[in-house]
Amino acid sequence: MAKHLFLPRTHPTSLAFLDETGSISHDRFFAVGLLLHPEPSRVLRSIQKYRDRTHYYDEFHLTELTQGALNTYKGFVDTVLADRDFRFFCCVAARDPADPVARFADPWTAYLKLFEPLLIGAIRPG
């Protein structure tokens, strides 16, 4: 029988949404955002209800944002952020002063080197 380990409700990191924007090896800027929430099921239910209401089941890509899709994207953000229990963390890297790919030899290592301190800082406040 498989054992499931759950974090206690008081743990600050029950759910983390981690996403990036830009290409770490091509774009001038690259950003990583992290949202933490103590009750993942509550957030996921809200997202699913919004998707069912709008019949939008694709991923949201800001690079594909158009005037016609603006209300759908705004509604999604409003739905997710309506729940005030989120904590947000962000890291922005500029390629010109210190190219992370050149510094760490390859894109995957560069991703890890940027994500790791962001995640550790988020789950260990202070």
C-alpha cells in the first residue's frame, strides 16, 4: 500500500505554481514567477469552474495575448487572484549584463540556478 505524505495546513508551501516568461537562451529578459497557496484544492476548483464557464481549456500564454482574448485572460487572473491567500515571488534575469546560459554552461542548469533560490526563499521566509 502506498503511503501519502501531506504537508500540514500550517506549512507555508502546500501548493506552488511556478512559471516562466521569455526564453532564457534568446530573450533579453527572462522572468520566473512563483505563487504559493495553502489550500490547492480550493484554487484548482476555482480555476476549473472558470474554465468550464468560459470553455477555455488551453494554456494561457501572455505571448499569445490578443485584444480578443484579453477578457478571457483577465477573467482567469481575477479568478485566481480573488483568493487572497496567495504569496507571490519573482525573479527577473537580464541576459546582457550576465548571460545565465553562458555562466552555467547550458539552459537547463541556468533554469535550475535561477529557480532554486527563488523556491528556497519562498518556502523559508527570512
